[in-house]
Amino acid sequence: MGYTTVPQAMGIMRFEGEALCDLPQIQEMPSPMDQPAYISILGSEEKTVAWLEHLDGIGPPAVPTIVPEGEALIAALRDLDVPEDDIDPLVRLRRKITGSPDLTWLVERCVQSLLLHMDTVSWPPAFPKLPPEFGEIGRYLYAFVYAALLPHTRALHRQRGIPEAITQATIADVGRHFLIHRDQHGAHGMSGADWLMVQARGLLFQIGRLQFERGRLGTSTSRGIQAAGFACKKGDPVISVHIPGHMGPMTSEACDDSFARARPFFREHFPDESPALALCHSWLLDDQLGEYLPETSNIIRFQQRFRFACRPEPNNRPTLEFVFRTPDRPLDELPQRTTLERAVVRHLRDGKQWHGGVGWIVW
């Protein structure tokens, strides 16, 4: 793979041979010899080579990708609710983006990949975790993608008539993933770049305590629901329910409010989809949690909202990741401060496994 489109990212973006937008110049721009070969690194990694081929196949964008700078960048990052102590590193690292043809190309093509899937219930290839050779910029690169995409996300929301308060609550999910990165790694950066693709493309909305995503019914879930006597089929429109972290307790009252507001929201702003079902696929719906938690707990009360659709194959990682944020630590090192933390560890020490669960309700 030659990636012959990369030189187009050097300073001027072009469309049909005409210069449209001069990228801001920087002082003391590093020479190409000083730059890590970011594209070559991705092309040599088994986990990223197919994704790189996808980006290369997109071709040059029809409109220039604008990564905001200066006060505009700070304003965009604050709109995304990025923590204040991450903003200075991002402002500094923007010069690294514009000083590297490889990095500029990557940001440009990532934005274009999302633009090609705006407002569609289909998935572009997920953004992978960048290799450690990328260093600090690898922890932050996708933040520039979402900052550059923000005007397009806002424009889509305005086109759909989404209230500004819901838009702002939705895009703030980016900032929460900076906090999650600290939980996971004890360092600055942004996690969840693949997950954030959903809200940036107009598929997911934060409505009160919960998030609601436009989706399609899958094979195993549809079979489980059919077995319960409800008429449905693979590919039917559905609403997927998510419970974001760093938002406090998910009390029954808060969840009631979210569901009550979400139903008219989707009827008004997406009248052509008319989903009959809402689903939740989560570690929180593992029925084994009922062996450890009281019926009055928020988790058990949340489970009781749903009918059982199917039990996924055993997979401890989601439960460990969401409860402890560090799923690879030995059990003896995991904190045991809460009933839930003690339950998760005890279950595994007893030789059992966590499955998660898939639940459904009539929407």
C-alpha cells in the first residue's frame, strides 16, 4: 500500500485541483525525518492494517477537514466537556497534527469515514486503539477527530430539530471518556473512540440519566423475543438503552424520567423509524447479580424493567471493565469497597463466570 493521498494533507487541502483551505502554519515545523512514520506503523500492525486500507479507500474528502485552533479549539473542547486539565495538552498537540502529513491525513480520513455514515444505522470500521509507538498523540488523536466533526454533528441535530439541551448533554459524552481513561490508565488521554462514533453520527442521545441509541434487531436477540411470543424479525428498528458512567446513581426515579422523555423524543424527531422494542445488552442484566445484591438495589430494579431475551456466552471482561475499569488486574488487587465489587470478585473466586444479559421491553 502506497497511500499516495498522504501528501495532500501537507498544508493545503485540495478539491478538483483548487486550493480551498490553507492549514495554519507553525513555527519550526519538524522535518519529515524527525517524524515517526505513523502510517507505516499502522500498516505493519495486523490489528490496524484493514482499517488503514478502509481510510485509504475513502479517497480525498469533498470538503476540507477543519481542525479548530486557538480559542475555537478551546471552545469546541469545552462544548465536548473535555476536562480543563486536558485542554492545554490538546492545544499544544494540535501543532503536532498540522506538522505531520501522516497525522493530518489520519484525522482527515477519520472525519470523512464518519461523515459518510452520518444519520445512518450502519457502522463504519471502528476506530482502533493506536499503537504505543504513537506516544502521547496516540492517546489524544481521536479528540481532534471529534472536535473537527462537531459542527457536522450539531448541524445534523439542528436538521432533526433536536433541542440544544439534549445536543449538549449528548456531545458531553466525549469529556466523560477522558475521565474513564484516567480510571483505566491513571494517565491523561481519551478512551472509547470507537464508542463515541455513535453519538457523533446522530445515532445516540443522552436523555436524562440514560442514553438511547437507534439500532436494528440482531439474529439471536430476535429469536429470544420471538420465543416469548412477540412478533419481530432481524433488522427491525429498535432503541438500545445504555447507562453511562460518571453520572451518579441510576436511581429508579431518574430512569423513569429518562424513559418517559425518550419515547416522545424519538416519535417526534425520527417518525420514519417507529421502533416497537427497546433493548439493553449489558453486564448489568446478568441474572446472577441477584444472588448477591438486594432487591432494593438500583441494579436489580433496573433489571426488573426488562424481559429476558438471551444470555450471552461467558465473558468476564465487560463486568470487570465497567466495575473496576482495570480488567487485567489480578483479583487480589481489585478494590472491595462496595457490595458490587465484593460480589464480582467472589463470583470469580468461586470458579463461576459472568455473562451479562440482553433484555427487552415494548417501546
